[in-house]
Amino acid sequence: MRNDSLRKQVYRHIREKLASGHLHAGSVISEMSLAKELGISRTPVREAIRQLQSEGLVKQVPRYGTVIRTPRRAEITELFQYREALETYAIGLATDQLSPADLRMLDKLCEQIQEIGEELRRSGCCSLDEDMLRRFLAADMAFHAILLRAAGNGRIMKSVDDLRVLTRIFSAARHVHNQELVERTYQMHREIVEALQNGDREAARQAMARHIRSSLEYTLDHYERMQEEADRRPSMMDLGLPPEVIESLKSIEEQFHGKTAEAEIAVR
């Protein structure tokens, strides 16, 4: 029982790091470091990692370690499509269930995102710093959590939470969260709130669908830019690496990105 409790603790700890962007695609998870950080043995850490692997969040790469998976383009699309189906249905359930306090909190969360956008503009930076990113992600997740809680379906809540972690792995990179994204998120959240305040179920569903589709578009755009950057990097052959090193790195790249062994692999 003790080990099971510790496994759950480690599991939640890793998922929180994924959701917050502290761990991202390609990050290596060290059993030893996690055990030391949490003050526990490596056994529950290993068990939590096995659970994450069964959920498709991490991969065991031979001679390399446990790595956060990079979703493929088609997988990212499927994840957002699944989220759209679940969250548009859930907001329909929630429309008549939201309390005045819920609506006030949704309105407040919109204001928080707007304030973060204004703070970013005043800073003159092109993207959110660590503190702003933390507050932005917290406000965004709380906004969706209130709606899912009001829907009253625990299975939908769990499924959407899993999906959000999977999509966050790729899209939580700090430089993705720029002024345009923050302002777009604010505007779409505001549209959702206004529809809910008017008790317009269909308008709320449509606004949620637009929001998730916009997030998908933005994430795929970033994904393609990252792929283009990787393709411009020198190949392993150009660097004159030993054949055994090239083969090892090819294996890693194939597992990360689904490229074939014959394809030219960019050095990470």
C-alpha cells in the first residue's frame, strides 16, 4: 500500500511538470534525480514511469533512458479532435449548471489572461517569461476545469485532463506563448463566457469548438516550424561520427519522430 501511494505521488508529480511545461518533448526523466528530489526510493519512481509509458507519455530508448515522447503530426491532430468532441459536449451539459459564482470566476480568469497579455506588451519581450507562463497556464487550465466540473461527468473530466497533458507536452514551449497566442486565448475565452452568460448553449459549443481548432492550428504551425529547423541542421554523416554512434542516434530519432532508418536524421 505504501509503494502504491508513493507511485501515485510520483505519477502526479511528473504529470504536473508536463502540464506546466517544465518537462517537454525530448526531455529525459532520471529515476535517480526524481527519487532524490522526492526523498523516496527508485522503486515507486520506476513504477510511475511504467504507468506513464503505458499511457503513451514516455518512451524507453535503449542506451539512452526514459524520454518524453514527441507526438507525431497526425497524433497531435487526433488529440485535439478528441478534445473538441469531449469539450463541446461537456460545455453543452454545463451551460445550465453553472452557478453565478462559476460565471464570475470564469470572467475573472479571462481578466487574468488579459492582464498577462498587457504585462507581456509592457515588458517588450516576444514571449512569456517563466512566471507569466506559469500564471497563463494556470488560468487557462482553471477556465476549462470549471466548465468540466459543471458538466458533472467524471469520465469526461479524466479524459480531457489526460488529453490536455498530452497536447501540452508539445505546445508548452515558452516561445510558443507569444502576444498573439495570449490575446487569441483571451478573445476566445471571452466569447465562451458571453455565450454562457446569455445561456446560449449552441453559441457556447461553437465558441469552444473554434477555440480548440484554433489551438490545433497554432500547435501544428509550431510543429512544422520545428521540423523545418531540424531539417536545416547538419546531418550526422556530415559531422563524421562513428558508424555505431550514428546507428544509435538513428534509433533514437526513429522512436521520437517516426522517421525511417534510410532518412537523413538531424542532430538534436
